[in-house]
Amino acid sequence: MFVLPGYDAFLGFLLIATAVPVLALVTNKLVAPRSRAGERQLTYESGMEPMGGAWIQFNIRYYMFALVFVIFDVETVFLYPWAVAFHRLGLLAFIEALIFIAILVVALAYAWRKGALEWS
Amino acid sequence: MVTNLATAAPALVSPGLDLELSFTQALQGLGLSPQVAHLIWLPLPMALVLVAAIVGVLVTVWLERKISAAAQQRIGPEYAGPLGVLQPMADGLKLLVKEDVIPARADGLLFTLGPVLVLVPVILSWLIVPFGQNLLISNVGVGIFLWISLSSIQPIGLLMSGYASNNKYSLLGGLRAAAQSISYEIPLALSVLAVVMMSNSLSTVDIVDQQNGAGVLSWNVWRQPVGFLIFWICALAECERLPFDLPEAEEELVAGYQTEYAGMKFALFYLGSYINLVLSALLVSVLYLGGWGFPIPVEWLAGWLGQSVDAPVVQVITASVGIVMTVLKAYLLVFLAILLRWTTPRVRIDQLLDLGWKFLLPLSLANLLITAALKLVFPSAFGG
């Protein structure tokens, strides 16, 4: 049924792990008192009436980090098979990985220099 | 050419107790087919691990309250049960019967889905936590990589709940949580990579086996001291523990992405963060502190006492010692995390991002390359 061994347990545990929050929320729905409408349904803003919503155009300063993250995350994923098979590959693989990482370090240095890693 | 073609050394450790084999064989003895026996077996370890995770959280919450009280010269919980041990359960029960408030302007579906998405991957990651040679739910081949990929689902849930609340504090908290999580994920994955390179396998069982040749001396923490520190810092940051609890910095953001949450949904966040803390501590002990290994190899002890490791009694004792050792190591780290929380000030967001990108990332890359170089020069000391 499963091509790879051990993944039937993954599927089973996924069902069980999903059942935990679902059961908790359903129990909560059944036993908790009903919500009364009114002021308690306002969003919290330090005790004031909320001034407008939060769904506005807004400068997300973290998007540069997200871009750099994608680069390095992909790099890490590429390095995983290399690390697992490294004991069979020897010196040549080490030099290849060195070149690969060096290219990415240049990218990191560029992003650093350009100020992509500055918060302000 | 320094190609190392030495075949993997034969396993130094005994196969140990295999409850699944015994259980399915017993069922097959009753005339059931192997598939049916396997299906009956499957839910048992899952239920056990789930209960262990939840009990682990209750213990951790109690420890947190008691230790924080001690750090502030208070007594802490004392009425619910002896020394207040039932306090976390009482908290949970209270949250279960609390009213569920969804703000009128929030997006109801995403608001509910957020905490669920935070909790499910954290529970699911317990799939690969080994408490013994065969004492885990499933020894999947990709093991530790599965955990890393599952842990990157969590920021989606945090971002979702921050956005769906339609609250400015929540939105900022959710964005911070996502930024922090992605900043520390790469050093974390790279330090795991160095360990993986030493054990030539992603499976958590193989990683522990590789460390238990000579007891405490062969634990990875001696060969990966830098990796250990990087992993621990990143694990704290991923769990949003002080000094890295910026997403819910009370003084700035009220409670971050949790601001609008009440009742059970808040409890899901709370449960998720504590399960994640215990899980991280367990993984540190698996990756760096020899997992279930006793400081002196059990095989040696059995040899000195003139017992065979394959004797059933010895196997049961070995397995029990293994579980105790795993939990003990993990709880030492949990204790350390709690002490850190109550004794360190919070870092600023720019310091946090600088630490992640400008210090830990180059350091973890260097650590990986040094490990690879050392493995080429001293293959036997670094896993062959």
C-alpha cells in the first residue's frame, strides 16, 4: 500500500494530531457559554475605540529577509543529500560544495552590503 | 584521492527491545494476518506518544510556574494538589470552558485555522522522537529533515492568525513571528546538517546510534560544540522563548498574534508553544547529548556484570534506562530554558535579525565546512 516504509504511521499520526485541536474546539463549542454580541466583539486597541482596521496598505520591512531566506533555504535543501552521501564522495564533493557555498556567501555579502539585512 | 570506501561499521549496539515485533507476532499467533496485526499495532505508540507529549507539557508548565516563582522569591501554585502539581490541569480545564470570542471584524475561518495550523505540525513532529532503539512511532528514513520541514509550517499559522484578527498588534506580532522564524530556520537546519554528515543518515535512530559507541565521550556535543550552541539558540528563537520572545513582547505588542484569542484557541497556542519547547529539548538531547544513551554504555555494564545484552531482563532494563535518560536530558534543557526565560532581558528586533543573519548564518556555514573537512581528514572520528 505504501511505497516507502514507515509512512503509514505518518498518515495515521497526521489524523490523530489533527483530531486533537478539532476535538478541543468542538468540546469548547459544546460546553462554553455563548458569546453575547456587543462591545466584547470589538478588536482590542489599548482600551480605545479601534481606529480603522489592520487590513491596510502597510510597509512590511521583512520582505527582504523573506527573499534572502528563500535563497538560503533552497541552498540548505540542496546540501542535505550532499551531507548524507558525503562519506562516499570524498574530496571532490568537498571542493564542489565549497564552490557552491562560496557563491552563496558572495550573495550574502552582496545582500549585506546593499543593506537588505538592515531592519530600518 | 582520499575516497573513503570503508563500509559502515557493524552496529555496536544491540537491536534492543522491539515491542512491535513481539506484539504483531503474538497477534499472528492468534491467527490474524500480518497486515491486520500491523494495523492494530499502529495506533498504540501514537496514543502513548500523544499522552507523553501532553503530560510533558503539564510538567513543563508546572516547572515554569514554580521556577519563575522561585526566581522572584514567591511560592507559586500551592493549592491545586501537592505543591500545586495539578495547577496546569486546572488552567487547561478553565480554558476549555471559557467563552470563545471571535472579533466582529476578524476573518472567522482564518482566525480558527491559525492555531490549528500551529499545533498540528508540532504534534506531528513527535513522530520521529526516539526513546529507544525501537521505541518511536516510525523510523522514517528522512527523520530529522521531516521535523525541519514540519517546523516551517508553523509560521504560516502565526501569520494567518495575526492577519485574521484584524488588529494592529496582532498583525505586527504575526509578521515578527514569521520573520523571526525564517531568520533562525537556516542556521538551525545547517547545524543539523553537520550532525547528519557525521552519522551519514537523516534517521534519528541512526544519529543516536552513532553517538553511543563509548558512552558520554562519544556524544556529539564534544565534536559539535559550536553546532550545539547554534542549535540551542535557534531552538529558543523558534520556540519564541525569552530572550527571543519578540512576537509577543507584552510591553510593545500586548500579546502579539495572540491578542484577540481567548478560551480554547488561546489554549491551542499555549499548548503548541510548550509542546514545541519539550520537542526542541528532546531533539537537542537526540542530536547532541546521545539520546537514550547512558553515560556508560549499557553493553559494557552488562559485560562487567556477566549478563548478556540479549537476555530479556537486560533488554527491559536497557529500554527503561533509555527512556529515563532521554527524558532526563530533555528536562535538564527545559530547566535551562526556563531559567534563561526568567533571568535574561529581551533583545531588540534589529539585534535579533543581526544575530540570525550576520552571525549565526555565517558561523553555521563555517561549522558545516569545518565538519566536512575534519571528516575528510579524520574519517573514523567523524562517523566514517
